[in-house]
Amino acid sequence: MNRITRIVLTVFTSALLGGCARSAELIRTAGIGERQDVFVTQAEGQPLPPGYAELRIVSLLKTHKPGLYSSADAHGTPGYKLLLNIGGQALELSGDPRPERKEPVGPRDPEAGDGMRYQFSRTLHVKAGTHRTVMAIPDDVIAVEKEIPLAEGSRNTLVLEPVYGKMPVRSRPWNYNVTDFNEGIRSLRVVFNGKEK
């Protein structure tokens, strides 16, 4: 192996391990609540107290069916969770998994096929201000961190969209960019009030 190849492999391995370590650190952060005074869970339609903003959190995603890879795998079960940490206060969201068979809509539909559909949704009253927010899915070892600004009295929506893994080249040799829910969730796209963060 020549020197340049070793350097490239070392840099690639370091970046990969660094990314995994960062995700693991963010997942731990998402699950640990250091505070209890940043937000309260509220039903929609309740009046906002002074000094607060409404934040509606929504995520629709699809995973493979339970037991596809191992019996200990939480995908497709009620044990599959979405973790949030807003300004130091932790929140765990559970989705009710439902079987879904979706016919493809075009040749690149990442959610076509048999799987389990999750819908995570919660409405919070959050203290006004800018909050460091961590969103994580521990079973896919992914986490993202964003600053979320909330103006007093405002009504806001935070949508977490799944970014699925790419299909192996052998499955679709003519297209290298086809993603599929069966390849797992590789990241979360954060859309705040209609704009990607």
C-alpha cells in the first residue's frame, strides 16, 4: 500500500469514527435532562402563557418490519423512539408503528414497499428565546443539533424528515443515488416553519 493510499484511508477512518463519536455524544445529550423549566407539554388550542411560544414537533418516517435483521432490533416495534433535548430539557417521543405497503410513486420513491410507518407528534409551550435543540434516533445512531429561535407568543412547527440510506449499487447499477427506507435512516432533515435549517 503506497503512502498516499494510507493517508487517504487514515483521514477517511478518522472522519467516520469522529462522526460516529459525535452522534453518540449528541444521543447521550438528547436523553439527559439537566433542566425541567424550559417547556411544558400542552394540548393544541390551550392559551400560551406570557413569555412562551408554541412549538409543534412532527416526524413521519418508515422503517423495516420487526425482526428483519435480529430479534433485538427495535425497528418496527413500539420501542423505536425519537429523543429531543430543548435547552437542556429532555423529551422522549413514542410513535405508534403501523404496517404500510406503499406502491412506488416514480422510480425513486424511497418509501415504496412493505414496512412500518411511524408518526411522532407533540405540541409544547417553550420559553421564548433561542434554544440549542438536539434531535436523535438512538436505534439508527443518528443525531442532529440546531439552534431554534422562538419569539414570544409565536406558533411554530418543527418537522423532522428522514434521510434514508442509499441502496447498494448492485441493486440499481444505473443509478447511484437511489435511497430506500430498508437501508435505514442516515440523517434527519430539520425544517423549521417551512425552511430547512
